[in-house]
Amino acid sequence: MAVRIRMKKMGRTHRPYYRIVAIDGRQPRDGRVLEELGTYDTSVTNKDHRVKLIPDRIKYWMSVGALPSERVQNLIDKHMTRFEQLQAEAAQAAAPQA
């Protein structure tokens, strides 16, 4: 099974909303997904808040051979470091204070 990381189109007419998903490459664009890895909302005015990623799951799927689509690869290149930092800060805040 060739797993791809690509966008699944959601939303309504003239207001697209995309979910970034791990999906079998043979499935149609809006087919059954293996796991949701983030979102991309084109209608959000603040460009920093358009994308939401789950970095540890994206890294997992890429480590087992999933290939991102070209557009998803661009989003990962631009925004992955910011979400990794946020995840590290959240983990540090959740750690018990000694």
C-alpha cells in the first residue's frame, strides 16, 4: 500500500477547507483516510493561523514511507518548525514542576 500525505477538500461552495491526511494513494481525493494530520483553511486572514499540523504524527508517517504531495510538502517546510516548538513548549509545561 502506497501511503500519501495529501489534502482532503471539505467545506462548501466558494469556501474551501482542507484536512491534511494520511491516505492510501489509490483512494480518491475525498476517500477513506488512515489518519488526520492537520488542517489548512484558506479563508483565515492571518496567514500564521491558516495551517495547523500535528508534527509527531507527520514524522511518523514519513518515517514509514508516506510521501507528501507537493503542496503539503510546501506547508510542512514552511510551518513544521513552529508547530514542533509549540509541541515542545506544551510538553515542557505539562511536565511536573520539581
